Amino acid sequence: DGGITQSPKYLFRKEGQNVTLSCEQNLNHDAMYWYRQDPGQGLRLIYYSQIVNDFQKGDIAEGYSVSREKKESFPLTVTSAQKNPTAFYLCASSTIATNEKLFFGSGTQLSVL
Amino acid sequence: AQSVTQLDSQVPVFEEAPVELRCNYSSSVSVYLFWYVQYPNQGLQLLLKYLSGSTLVKGINGFEAEFNKSQTSFHLRKPSVHISDTAEYFCAASRGGNQGGKLIFGQGTELSVKP
């Protein structure tokens, strides 16, 4: 079955540590996105990519980094510069032609130890 | 700047009762509007979307929404809810053009259906 796979489901970060969240899709979508979800705040866009080897900052990119070396993969690194990383992170993808509909992964809950 | 406001953070309702989840948007340009549903510890699924045409949009699971340009609203309705509709619902707006996938989300409304 086609879809988006995020791993791990739960992740814990120690002080000063970088952690990487995985996102893989087999939908052959060109565009991929990372959103952060906090209770009562909805979803906010961190980074997005519309083509391999290219990506753009979203609304809250500070403290995060991404790469897009393959069409299928869009990993997100939460760096030590992100002072409040505890949140639910959602990866999504879409085609360019019908890019209004997003397909979401099941999310990664990141917590700070 | 565009924004999306969901007017209720929590909506409790009894099973088989009707429900309306309210959403208002602000924009100086045409927008595409969406409702997504999120079940606990899962990603979001598209319920319905408005791109153009008829202002009454029907979606999955018996939900529908009405686009009202004069009131800048896109309220979600269901005439009779089930326990399985318990979830969080997000209204979202596209930024338009080639930024269509960069959605602006509302804060979410938690629908709780009680027996």
C-alpha cells in the first residue's frame, strides 16, 4: 500500500543533542512538508521541498534542518538550537499538480529528557 | 496575512445530535479551504475541500461544509454524529498559486461525542 512512513513513533532528546526524524513516502509525490503540532495551536509549517535537492523555510524553521537527497525521503533534524522541541511532528506530501491535498504520516512525538 | 480561526476549541455533543464546527478565514485573495480530521496519535486525513464552484461541499463520513464569502466562513456540519466521529478537526486555507501545499491551519476543534 502506498503511503507515508514516519519513524520513530516516539523519540526522546537529551539536552544539547541533535535528533533526526525520518519521513519516507512511496506515493511518487514531488512535494514534501514538515509540520509541528502543539496543543491548542494547530499545525505550523517548518520546512518544505518541491523538488529533490531543494527546500525552503516555512514559518518556524529556526532550530531545524532538512535534506532532500532522494524524492522518497525528507528527514528533519531537530538541532540543539531548538530550545522548545517537545511537540508532535507531522510529515506530509503532495503532487505539484494537485498540491492542495496533503497526505500525512502518522507522526513522531518528540519529548525532552 | 492570511489566518484561519476556529471559534471553538472543544465541542461536546450527544450521539445522533447535529453538530457544527465553526471556521473563519481572512484573506485578501481567493483561497482554497479544507477540513482535516485527526484521530488520536495519528496523522491528518482530508474530509473535504472547497476550490471553486458550488458553495456547499460534501465530504467523507457524512460531513459537509458551506463556503460563505461574505462572512469569510467555512463551517463544517454533520446532521447526526456517531461515537466514531470523536476526533480533532482542523480547518485550513491554502496560500494559493504554487504555494498550495503550504497550508495555514486553525487551532483545531476537539469534537467529543457522548453516548
